[in-house]
Amino acid sequence: MAKNESTKDIIAKAAVSCFAKQGLTNTSIQDIANEANVSKSLVFYYYKNKENLFIYLVKNQQNTNLEEIKKIIENCNNPLDQFKNIIDKIFSHIKDKNHLDLIKIVHEEFMKNSLNQINNEIELYVHEVIDLISNVIDRCIEQGYFRKINSKLMTINIFSFMFFLTKELIYSNRTIKEEEIKQFFQNLYFEGLKK
């Protein structure tokens, strides 16, 4: 257990691990408790049930991602540096097994059409992230870094690229080197957007 890691966080990580291995439906509260090395009643205490735990995981990751993007924008005045730092942050998630496992779970639940309780939250999150990144791209255009382009479509294109790349990393046995991906991405987007 990490020094500052709370029991609630330990349970959340254990849940991601169990859901990724067994699927949401096949995972029991007891499985999560065993993985977290806590009592079943403690899982119920923090999350009430498996569905609430899953919703917490998704919302928590969304909030974390949004805060990271907002912090990058706040801490840097240059929109080109903001854009590069946001892309770097997105790429850092590719190396994070916990993050990839959560994406896998959400994807599988999405394919089963079982995200009804959080569909609206996911949609709002996606729109907010698209708006934040689109605004950064617009400022890059205004300041002469990028040529004139539809920033929303570009942001959606970036998300599509990342979605399918992440899906490939999760479901295939192929390994793709992070540096190779970053170089491809920079050539495709940075060079393609330059004025």
C-alpha cells in the first residue's frame, strides 16, 4: 500500500483490476474485497454497490483528466506549448496500466450498451474536453502557429486517433513504442497544422 493511499483508493484500484480481468458483470464485491485485501463490508461502506463503484471510477478519471488539462492551460500562456503539453499528458496515459484498464472496461460496457446511468456524464465530459482543446487550437490559429482549420473537427480527429490507438494497445498483442507513436503524431498533427 502506498503511504498516502486511502482505503477508498485501494478499493478503486482493485476494482479496476478485477473489472479488467473478469468484466463488470462477472466481478463480485467479494472479488474486489479480496483483491484490495479488505473486508466486503468496507467495499459496501465506501461504494454501496458495484454499479456505484464503477460510476465513481469513470467520473473520478474524467475529473482528473479535466483538471490536468485545465492546469496545463492555466500554467502556460503560449497556446502552442499548451497544445503540446496536453498531447504529452494524453500520451502519458498510454503508459498507465490502470488508465488503460479503465478505458477497456468503459469500452466493453459501451459495446454492451450498459452505460445508461452515466451516458450523459460521459457525453458532457467529452464535449468539455473537446471545447478546451478546440479553444487552444483556435488560439494557435489566431497567433499564427497553425493554419486556418476547423478546431472542433481537428480535436475530434485527435480523439479518434487516440481512441483507436488505445483500443489497439488494449486488445492486441502488438507493442507500439511510445516514441514512435509520438513522432507519428507530431508529424501528422503539428507539421500538418503549421502555417
